Amino acid sequence: MKKLITIVLLPLLFMAACKKDLTSINVDPKSPLTYPSAAFFTGAQKNMMDLLQSTNVNVNIFRLIVQHWTPTTYTDEARFDLGTRQVPRQMWNAIYRDVIRDLREAKVLMADELLSPVPAEDAVIRQNQTAILEIMEVYAWFYLVTTFGDIPYSEAMDVENTQPVYDDQQTIYMDLLSRLDAAINNLDVSGDSFGASDLIYNGDVEAWMKFANSLKLKMGMTIADVGSQAQSIVESAVAAGVFTSNADNAELQYLGAPPNTNPLWVDLVQSGRKDFVAARTVVEKLVTLDDPRLEVFVTPDSSGTGHSGGIPGESNNYAAYSKPGDAFIDPTLPGIFLSYDEVEFYLAEAVERGYNVAGTASQHYNNAVTASIMYWGGTAAEATAYLSQPGVAYNSSNWKQSIGEQKWLALYNRGWDAWIEWRRLDYPALVKPPTAFSDIPLRFTYPVPEQNLNRANYDAASSAIGTDQVTTRLFWDVS
């Protein structure tokens, strides 16, 4: 009888033990079931900067398009072949999926975190966090709409809608500016925000206020050639307070070890590849102007003392030509979202356009060039000597050339922004490679999956912008 009781009880005891442990044995303590909203914000910041910094030809080929760099062997992308590697698709996915979606997820999680009552000081923090998430999202959308034109926007992030409509590019742009204004108005400098989860400003709300106004200035100047709205946008941004020194720069500081190094180090050093040299276009300009940034931007060529660049779009001998300078193979090189020199160039242009902005165009231009030189380790004396040269001194009679050429140099290593500004200002006078697949792109074509899986909306968008070609000008890019 005892044996029978034991046999009956053992399964019951085993079941009780299993019932007790089931809720814990399937939980991986290293893989949490929920994540704080700040984690998605941090991820979105890094993903956006990784995309801006990358020189992987599957994703970011803008250094090649604006002829800062050129390839040694694989020349298709420098000749504007966007299709073989599906560059537009990779970029499109990276912003929608890895940046905007993460920012939206942070907002959703934040809303859940706010379901219970919070102290007043925490409410201010949440208000600031929500505003900063919105500023970062506007920033990401800016690059999408200035690259493609009409894009999915109002229906874009609906996971159940696999065929979102494409919204009009100008309508999107103006909505982004409205959203940016609302976010700026919601920032409260008396409170904190994300703290150490913020890789740009460490939660400094006042710094975010300057960044948001500087972004508003950037967006206002981008549409300066298409209507009168730009003036009020720019003037209100400047009045509210934009960057005033290099200390304000919006940067993400990379670390010395993977996976948090600057992507340039991954592409240029860790990969062991020798894919790029400096382009002849930029090297000759730096040499001709005796530019103090020359030794920082590029290495000496095979002579050991001189500097020469490869032919854009052609195969180039890696050993023979100047390479990207040592600063760009430093794994800790910061990535720049927006810079003070960029702001000063916008202010110089604003003065020339008759906007109500303090100072003269030449003062702002000189400030911009000086800020760039000093950012890269030069001195104020070097900047003054440089600006005294006839080829550098500000020329108000052709201000687009003065600003366009110097901005192109200042945006070295920021190819995406250099491409946007080149399309706007039409300087420097870049010449396409002789064997190019097309003229220098004025936009990117839509991703191939959009043509296959969202055909009706793709066709409507292509028709609305004119045609889905790289030579189609976007609404703000007038000839």
C-alpha cells in the first residue's frame, strides 16, 4: 500500500513543482520582455548617424556623388548606378525601419509609462522627451523627402497597411516645419530630458532648443528659392536662438571598440579593404587654395610630400593617390548631425536674400569658414590668411559660388548634406564622369520593391513628381 501511495503522489508532486517553475524557467534574464522608451531613442540616434557616416556603397554613396572621394576598383556607384546594389532601397529601409520606427516605438512606450500619475517634475521630463523625439523624427524625414520627393508619410508607419499612399513632397515638408514648431514650443528648459540616454546632448534641453532652431533655419533655407514662406521661417528661427559656436555642434561621440565605432573605421580599417582614394576634384581645390584643412582631409600621395586625387568614377591606383586623412580612420571620430559652420553659411545666404538677420553676409561667411578650419584643428590666424586670398575672399556679386564652394569643403565627410547643398546652390561646378550612367543625380529613384508591391501608389507618385528618374528636380531645387 505504501508503494502504491508513493507512486500516486510522485506525479502530483512533480506537477506541483513544474507549475511553480514554469513562469520563471522560460524567462531569459539577459533578454528583457519590455524595454524603456529611452532605449529606442538611443538606438534611433545611433542608427541615423551610422547611416550618415557610412561609406558602404550599398547604403551611402554621397561622398562619391559630390566627388569628395572616388573608388579604386568598383566604380559603378561613382558613375551613378543606383540599381545594381539597390542603394535607394537600402537607404529607404534604414530610415523608415531603423530610425523613424524606433522613434515611434519610443513614443508608444512613453505613453504606456505615463498611464499612472507622475510627479510634476517628471511630467516636465516626459514633455521634453516627447518634444525631442519629435525633433529627431523631423530630422529623419527631412533626409527622406529631400532625397526622394513624394514619399509615404501619412500612412507610412501603419504596419497593417502594406500599400501606403505617397504624400506630396511640399505638403510633407510644410507639415514637418509645423511639427518642429510645436516641438520647440513644448521644450521646457527648466526641466531635464533623456540624460545619458541622449547620445547627442546628454539630455541638455537648452542645447536641444538651439539644435531645433538651427534645424528650422536649415529647413527654411532649403526652400528659399520657392516662395516667400522661407523668410519668416528663417527669421523666427534666428530670433529664437541658433548655434553660436562649435561648442553647440550636434555630434554623436563614437567609441574605440566595436560595435560602437564610427562606421568609417569599419569600412576603411576593420574591413581591410582599400576601396577609396580622395577625388581629384576636392584635392585640386584644396591644393590650389592652399587650404589649411588639406593635411587633415587627405594624406600625401605616393610622392610622400605632394597631394593628388583619383579620377572620379574611374578605377584608381590606391597606392598612387591621396587617401582620406588619418582623422577619418579614427574609430572615435564624432559624427555630426548639424554644425555651427553650416548655420553661419545659412546666415550669410539669408542676408544676401534680404532677410532680417543681423550682421553682414561677409561676416557670417568668414565666421563659417573660420569655424570649419578651427574645428579641424586649424587656428584663427590660418583662417584669416586663408580668407584674404582672392579665390576665397567673399564675393557678394556671386555669393552662391562663394558660399557653395566653401560649404562643399566644410561639409567634407558629410556627403549627404553636401549633395543637398550642391543641388540648391549649383556650386561647385561638378562634372559627371565620362562613363557615368546618368547626369549627376538630383534625387534617388524609388526602391524596386515599391514598384512591385505598391505599384498603384508608386505610379501615382512618379507621375506627380514628373518621372521616377534621377534627373527629376524636387520642388525646392530650381535651376
